Amino acid sequence: MVEARECDGRPATGTTASTGGTRTCRRMPVRLASVSNATRRSLACALAAAIVLAVPQTSTAQSVLVREASLKRNCQDKGTADHPLVGKEFEACLRKQIEGLPALDKARREHFGERYDPPKYVECRLQPGNRNSSACNVFILRRREWPEYWPENAVRPKWPEAPKESVYRNGMKPREYWEALCKAEAGEFIYKTVKDVEGFLLVRPRGAETDYAMQDKYVIEDAYGAHEFQFVSRELSPGRGFFRLEVTNYRHIETSVQAAGEGRTWIRHELRIDRLQDLLSSNTRKWDEGMFTGIYRVMFPKSVYGITWRGIRRTQDVELGISGGELAIVDMRSGQIVALRRGFAVDGYAVRGASGRHSWLSSWGCPVMARDSNSLRAFVINVLQPPVMVN
């Protein structure tokens, strides 16, 4: 039963009774049986629409079962690649995606992207045309951690302390401060060189960072060293950039990788001398290390020397668009650092005073040394000198 209104014997068109004048309105019960079928359908539809609008979308989406296969497919489909998720299923999947993400921790601000806000990620993906947009990822961007993996009996090094006196002075501009840091601290510090080194271990494996991370003020731990490791396949091919089509080569380069469903495992990127000799004798100009090396899973590494790295912080560095890093070559039998490389990068946008824009890909490294994969290799080979291949 619904209610209609009658004012002075005439049906009222408003939804409230008149409170002034001579008209008097009173509520009158009207049975659905007394109205037409069309009217009943209209009333039922209006009531249903009101109920839908009254229920928050989030609670509706949260009641939808989300399949693991959909999460693995970034909520694009049901895991079969031909059944797209739509409507509440799509929204529910997105909300499931952010369920385990932490809240922004101001005490660890640099571990979260500048625009970190998981609910906004969902809102962004739900916007028309944004279903497949990776641009929404800025709202869930976090620092990618690169853990160290030391062999069981390795002795870990003690990193050098930061200088007690800072070169920062109030009012310094980004370039001015960066130049002062480079002059005071940057460089290659070689304490010992070793000949005929068969290979080494990448203790803290590092690969390419995403474009969004390279455009963020915070999440790159060491934007200086990121340039030297910006190979997509570096994690699974640790020797990439180190092996060359030359008679002087390492025999192996090792690291630890995440094996699917098996946890961490050691791998060895190994030189195939016979294949290298064939390529050298053929005088080929087109080559890559995959033509004369192989990658194998091993029980444990055999390297004596390890390479690790870390980001370093200095007074007001993040605020002025500066990021520093250190790379150490370590004798894992004693924990001695046999060589150290320290550098600082400054964001070009910060130098030009552009607020809200960042690009570590186009940042400047300290002018006292080169900064790319070739310079990294040159530094390592200068310290850990590989053997010459004997025919």
C-alpha cells in the first residue's frame, strides 16, 4: 500500500502538505489494486532505483567474490584472457588489490611515492578510459626493496660513517649543494687490487626500476647507482654488461634469484670458453653475452668477492632533489671493503626550479667520474682483475 494526498478534495501534486492559505491536505491510503498495471510498474521501478542508490558502491563491491586468477591478471579478466571483469566484479577486484597495502608511514616517507593513496588508485582505474591505464600506479607506488643475500659463511662489511660535518649551508641551491657533495665525498676509493679473479657475487642483486619510480621524488633508494643497473634482464642475467667479446673475461658471475614457487636460489652466469673462442676467431661484430655464456642453478656460490650497494642520506638532500649511493667490493672471507665507489645525482628539474616534476633518468652524476654500465664494469675490473683466456 502507498499513500497519495488530497487537498480540499483535489489530488495534490506536491510531496508535502500546504502549510498556508485555505488548502488543507490529508494523507489517503491507496491500494495498488486500484491503480493501473503501468502505474504499479513505475512505482516498483522507482522504489528499486531508490534502494540501489541508497546502498554504497563499496559495500556492494566488497560482497563480490574475487578470484585469485583475476588478481594475477591485474583485474583485467577472470584468468582466462577472454572473460573481462566488468561492473562490480571489476571494482571488487581493484579493492581486493589494495587490501593489503600499508597506510602511508610518515616516519618512512621515502618508502612511499609522492602521490601514494590506495583508494585513489581504485578511483582512477574506475574512471572511463582508465581500465588499462598504468598511470594509476602512481597512487600505489612504493619503494622496491633489493635485499642482500650473503653466503652462509660470509663476513659482512662495515660501511663507512657519514662525515661528521655537513657541507650543506642554509640557502644553498640544488646545483650548489650537489657540487659541494661531489667535491667533498664522491670518488672511487681503491684500497686493494686483486689479479686473476675468476668471478664475483652480486650480493644485493638489482635490476631496472619502473618509469614511474624514476619520476618520483622518494622511492628510488639510490638514484645515482640506478643508471648503472638499468638493465631489465639484470636480475636473471647477472653477467650482463660484465662479459665482453674479449680474451680477458670473468669465468663466472653469481647472484641469488627468486625461483617460481621455490623461494630463493643461487644462480651462476658462466663463461663458455669454447664458444667465446669460436666467436673471436670468426671476427663477428654482432654479439651478446648469451652467445658465449650460460646460466645455471647451483647449490651455493663459489665466489670469494662480493659486490653490494646502498643508498646514502645527507642533510636536506631529498628536499633539494639529490640522491646518493655507495657501491662496495668486499672480500667475503674477512668483510674487508677492498674498494668503494660513492656518487651523488641531482635532478635536472630541481636545478631548474621546476616544482612537481622529477626525472632521475635525466639526472646529473658527479662530474669527477663517469656513470653508466660501462663505468661500473671498468671500476670492478680495475679492482677485481679477470684472467686472460689461454688458447
